[in-house]
Amino acid sequence: MDAAGGARGHQSRAVVAWSEVWWVEHPEAGRRPFLVLTRQAAIPVLYSVLAVPATRTIRRIPTEVVLYKNDGMPEECALSVDSLTGVPKELFRERITRLSVERMSEVCRALALASGCA
């Protein structure tokens, strides 16, 4: 342990939250934004969280949610809910924005369609 009481050599993990979009350094997808979808109560005890990647390729299909600069994104992009995946918390680097309640309602509708639960 170090002087602050933490484990030596342990990299601090980002404190992510539901509805936040973060830059992620993903080994397969590279550096890209991901939306955190894991429920808030579960995040502290999990190694990975459910997250949706953003892409510049906008297909305007029902399982995508288009985000704009006024949503806090650096450029227009689409959340590809069909690509929902588990992402280790240690890969989250920098918070970009928190999505509005209205935007998260769109994400939840897209998730219901993508999962066949709609």
C-alpha cells in the first residue's frame, strides 16, 4: 500500500455514471465515445459496465440515436445500440457529456428494439 492507503501500482479507475458519454481507449474499437448504460447502483461493484459506442457513420435506423453538438458531443454521431457491449471501467478516460432525460428515453426505446423487447 502507498502512503494514501491505496494499492501500489493500481491505476485509478474513472468514476463513470449512467447516461454519461466518455472517451474510451478500446483495444478493438480504438479511441471513441461510449455511453454508459449500466444502472447506477451496480457500477461500483462491477469490473465492466454496459456501454454503447458512438460512430460517425449515421444510418438513421431505429436502433440508433443521433447525437449533436448541442448534446455536448464534439461532432455529430450516432449511438449504435445494436453494438451494446461490456467495457472494463479502466478503459474510460475522459467524460464528454451527460445526456438529457429526453435523449436517454430515445436510447431506451432503441435498446428495446435492439433486444427484441419492444
